[in-house]
Amino acid sequence: MAEIEEQLIEVLSVLSESVRFKILSLIASKGELTAKDILSEFDFTQPTLSHHMSCLTEAGLVNVKRKGRFAYYSVNKDTIDLALSGIESLKSGPKKSEKAKDISDDANKELKKSKKKKKKDKGKKKKKD
């Protein structure tokens, strides 16, 4: 599997957790937040937030900038663009030439099945006679 596909799968996996998606949405809406700012919006402990932020950071969804004792979190737009383009590619489907080939292959398979069935049916009729 290509590296970009693996990264896309990781990003989607991390975002499949609703709390992480909500955290990322909150950060996106504010631009940049500290852990304290994020915690004030949720009903869980700091260690839980730390776990979620670690997942978001490791997946490349969140940038961390340290200033003194504080960490400031912002959305990594490059990773969001990667995820969007990966999802967008699902919408386009196969190229026309590939699609036509697939349809042709499917039609050939059906034709072969039909011929085999006719041969079997003829064999059964001969045996009955």
C-alpha cells in the first residue's frame, strides 16, 4: 500500500473517534488553543485530553507550538488537504477506459456463464431422450 494511502487511513481512523473530531473542529474554529482552553469545552480529565491530542498530533492533524510552559495547538492544513483529496478521489471512480474495460470484462463473464448453462441444459435434454 502506498505511503499516502496509509497516512489517509491513519487520519480517517483517528477522526473516526467522535471526541477527536470535535476537538479538531474546536481548534479549527478558534485557530489556536491551549490544552486548558480545550479542556474547558469538554467533560473529561487532562490525561484523557493528552491521549486524544497525542493521537491527533501523531496522525499529523494537529501542529504543536511550545511557548514556555504552554503548548498551542493548531490544525495542520496540509494533512486536512491530503484527507480531502483522498476522499475526493473516491468520488471520481475508475477512469473511463478502466470503466469500459470492467464493463466489457463483466459482460464477457456473463456471456461465458450463459453459454455454460446452455450446454448443461442441452446435456440434460439429451439424457432425458
